[in-house]
Amino acid sequence: METKSLFNLQKALAQPVKVCMFDLVDDASAAQEIGEETEDGAIYTITLRRVQVHHTASKGQRWLGVENESAMNLYETCKIRTIKAGTLEKLVEYLVSAFKGNDSTYVTIFLCTYRAFASTKQVLDLLLNRYGNLHQMNGDVSKLTPDDRMELKNTISNILGAWLDQYSEDFRKPPDYSCLKHLYTYIHQMFPGSDLQRRAHVLLGSFQRHKELDLVQAADHRSCTFTMVEENGFEEPKPDFLSFVANVVAEQFTLMDAELFKKVVPYHCLGSIWSQRDKKGKEHVAPTIRATVTQFNRVTNCVIATCLSDKTLKPQHRAKIIERWIDVARECRIFKNFSSLRAILSALQCNSVHRLKKSWDEVSRENIRIFQELSEIFSDDNNHSLSRELLIKEGTSKFATLDLNPKRAQKRQQQQKELGVMQGTIPYLGTFLTDLVMLDTAVKDHLDGGLINFEKRRKEFEVIAQIKLLQSACNNYSFTPDHRFVEWFRSVGRLTEAESYNLSCEIEPLAESASNTLKAKKNTGIIKRWSDRSTPGADAPCTGAQSRSCEQLKYGPYLGGGDAGDSVSVTSAGSSNSDVEEINISFISESPDSQEKKQVDDCCIIRVSLDVDNGNMYKSILVTSQDKTPVVIRKAMAKHNLDGDRPEDYQLVQIIAEDKELKIPDNANVFYAMNSSVNYDFMLKKRGHSKPGKPKHVSSSTLPRMKQKGLKITKSIF
């Protein structure tokens, strides 16, 4: 037993195998996978990687002037072994060999993503128990050379240091902070007097002080039972929105958004974590993302409220407000604040504002042009390729690369360049969350035999790395708060969807706004929604997402290649609960020409909502060719947290159009009974419960049957 343990420990410290093959080549491919190796509890991927060898040109080469020619580049081919899947014990053990070997990113990826398959206590216990005898002269360590023992000690110190520095929140477990205390005890024994011990001690003290401060603040809050009143007895008049110039509003939104985005904990974005937020007992999950959701909704509500609150405004004056918001959106684009940009566009496209024909008629042509061009940024053609390309192009650049060229925007950009002002980039976080939720459902957590699929975590980290990069770039913003605007912004009243729509109808009754000059074209969608369990915000209707081929589904530029055999599905981030807060997401739908539905497997993804007033909150369900209607209903009920209801009390219908539905028979094979030529949007309806204006039902037998089998992927469901 001791021999086997020694072998494992020595192997953990061993260098990866290098095959010394030197070639004069024109180019070098990054890596070539040649197979896999299986050991007890782990699967390793074997790749050949060609690494350029630095060398000095010979005298003859310098004389011929070819010392820099690519034809003379010399490469060494190395055989690299990286872990693909394993038990938790093997994944923790691999931290040491990966840190020393050529799998240099493993430690970073593991520390960022391990919460998807293990707890902090589990990982810490395994790591400390495995390497807990560094000073004892028996067992494995006694067989190592002094140099190997020192190298192992330094490796463990570096891993623990990275954990403490980058993910200190993992150890914030009040009231006793047991994991941090356990770690501190280990460090005190193994690394007495080290900088690592000092950092652990400082972190523990910081947590304890914050705990005491929270208790004091809570006590002060309970004791404060009166409201402060200004001495002069009256409040200052509330500023009018038009009194704020557009660039000031955009600067303040950018300042707020940047501070919240920098505080986002990247691993909170993991699909396995974010998709759990609506479940009972998970209300505390991903607080940093919830904060960005709240801010997005506040901006959206602010736009809607300023456009609708004063019913006495004439259309010309209301048009001025709309134009000012378009100016703010343009300034947000210049500041590369895609979050508030999308929030403003979503609000202007929501039904309550969009239907105001008389007001939009008064908006200038130039503003309409700018509004349409800005809206094109968030077109969902090719999986939102335009907005993704902009993030790649501008993510870490100093300035926005504008396609629209209004003189004022160009002048502002020139002034920033002259002053040397650098800008960050604030993305629309929903794009990343969608990618990670899709990826979480698309790739299995475990392989055959119950091994943890770590390749999935590598793919997830490619998205998270982009978030980290953009967070770093946000430090380039240097705006200062405008307290007058901040106070006004916080004072804007909240409107529910019903309230905003009723106000809109009072401003322009239904008959007067029947034909809106901005009526969407046939292939243009208006609003989708992003939900969070928080205070109610502005709501908006939802349109269906288009289907897309598995092979054509791109997770964006942030995800590398994956296994082509992975079946892809999507878990929607939406919820149908009445107390959720919703983000309005504007987008332009994919044109019919690009709606390819290539069949790849015997399954598809459908989106299922509930037949309630807030029924446009979807959950995505994977449907196989074997699933009957009761099975799909049970899946949908589980996603919508309908644990107390009976499946037989519900029926499943497919939404064909606004006034047309397809009722799925009670025991049908949903995969073949559904209409594959329209969006895969479904609804759970309570039997015996109907609403006024019931849509027309369509018989399943009249629909075209799907002859091929395939995997149909909904696009960017969120």
C-alpha cells in the first residue's frame, strides 16, 4: 500500500512526457488530440502539442537574411496528458501535478468552477488530508528527496494562496467560519510564520469584523423608528428629466453599471448556480448578479415612467422625452455601456411606449434612424453575432468603434481621445448567462461510471474568463457621481406592466394607436425577459425564440470547440412567479432565411410557460422522441416549481400564433405531434380554466409531420 501511495505522489510531481521531435516547419498547429488514457478513477486526454524552440540563427542564415523566416522555425513536439474526467478525489489530487506540469490553467479553472460539483469543505478536506504530512518523516513524504519535498510544499502553498486571494468568499461561512479556521490551523502547522499564514489570519479577522459591524447596523436599524424631516419643512422641487443633458445621464448610468459589474462574482454566472435561483431555499444565490438585474430594471422602469407618468403632456413634448432617451442610448453606446443601452432600447420598444403613435410621429427622422441602428446591435441573427463581435472588438479597446456617425458622437469621441480618457466596456450580462445556462444543460455533468466531466468546466471557464477580462477593463472609467441626478433617479416611481399599459391607453386610447408608425416588421421581435426574484419591476411581453441547428449553435466567441456528440439543450432563466423582477430585453428576430432546422438527433428543446397573467416567463425543456405528453408536463411542472399540483390537472398546448394554438393530445408523442415549422413555444394550461378571447385551436392531424429526426435548438433563450 505504501509503495502504491509513493508511486502516486511521485507521479504527481513528475514532468509530463515529452517526445523530442524537432521539425523545420512552416506553421505549427496548437495541439492534436491522439487518444485517451484511463486509470482508476480518472480519464486523461492525450495531446501532442508543438512548442516553438527559441534558437539563434546561424552565421549562414544571417548572411542569407533568413533568420526571421518562418521556414526556419524549430518546434518541439510534447506529449501532454490532461485530465478529462475523474472522481472528486482524483480531481483534487491532480491540482499538484497540473500546477507543476503543462496543464497550467487547471488550478485556475478548478478553483473557479468546483462549486458546480463539490462544496468548499469537501475540496478543502480532500486537499489537506491528501497532503497533510509535509513535515512528517514517514509515509510518502519520507521517500521523497529534499528538493521534491520542498517543491511539493511550495506547490501546496501556491494553490492555497490562490484560493484565498481569488475566492476568499468561499470561506465566508458565518458564524464560526469553520473552513477558514481549518485552513488556518493547517497553514500554521505546515507554513509557520509565512506570508500565507498572515493572509489567512487577516482574512479571518476581516470576516469577524464585518460580522460584528453587521450586527451593530442591524441593531441601529431596529432602534431607528422615526423619519428625518428637513428643517425648512418642505422639499425641493423634483427636477424634470429634460433638465439633464444626455451625456450626464449616460455617464451616471455607466458609473452605476460599472460598479455593479466589477462586483459580479464570475462563478455566480455558472448555469448550475444561476438556474437554481428561483428554487425554494435558494433566494440568496448569486446576489451580485441579482444586483445587476435590479439596476437593469430600474433603468428600464425609469424610461417607461418618464414617457408615461404625465398624462397631460402633448405629443410634441412626449416626443422630446423619447428623443432625449435616444440621445442617452447613443451616449451609452459611445461609453460602451451595452447594459444600459439595451435597457433603454427595451423600454422604448415595450408595448406601452411603442404604441404611442402620436408621440412617435413627432420624433425626428434622425432620431428614428439612430434608434433603429442602435437596436440592430442586439439583433439575434446568428446567435447575436453583432453584439458578440462588438464585445470582441471593443472589449479592451480604449474607445468605441462606432458604425453610426452622428456629428455629436464623433466630436465627443475626439474630445476623449485628446484628453487621453480611456473607457471600459460594460456588457449585457444576459448574453454570458445565456451561454452558461445553455452550456450547463448541453453537456453532461458526469460521464459513464459517475466520473465528473471536467471538460465541461474548461468550456465554462472560457466564458467566465471573458467576464473577468471585461471587469478589469471597467477600471478605466473615471466618472464622478452627480448627486442631483442620482436622487432624481432613485425617486422615480415604479410602474407594473398593467399600470404602464393602462397609462398608455389613457394617453392614446386603443382605437387611436391601432396603426403605429413604428410597427414592427414581420421578422422583428420586441421584448424578451430576464427574471430575478426581487422587487417587482417593469414587465413586458415576450416573443418566441427562433430554432437553430445543433451544429450551427455557437456559444459565441467565448467558447471553444466541444464534443460534437454532446446533445444540446437549454435551461431558461425565466420564471413565472408573480413576485419576480423582470428585465426587458429588446432584440430583432432572426429572418426566415436564416432559420435553418437541421436535424441531428432524436430530441428537441421547447419553451414552456404557464397560462397565467405573467405567463410569458419560459422554462426550456428537453424533449426526446420517446417522451409522451404526461412526461413533458411533469418536466415543465418541475421547472416551474409546481410541486403541489397534479400533472393530470394540466394540458399542453403549442403556441402557433397570437390567436392560434395547437393542443397536444393527452398521450401523444410530443416530438412528432408538435408543429416543427413554427417556434417551439408551449404553454401549460390548467384544465377547465379559460381566459377571455381564447385562441383558436388547431388539430394536430392537420399539421405537417416531421419525417426526419433531429435536434432542434432554440436560440439564446433567457
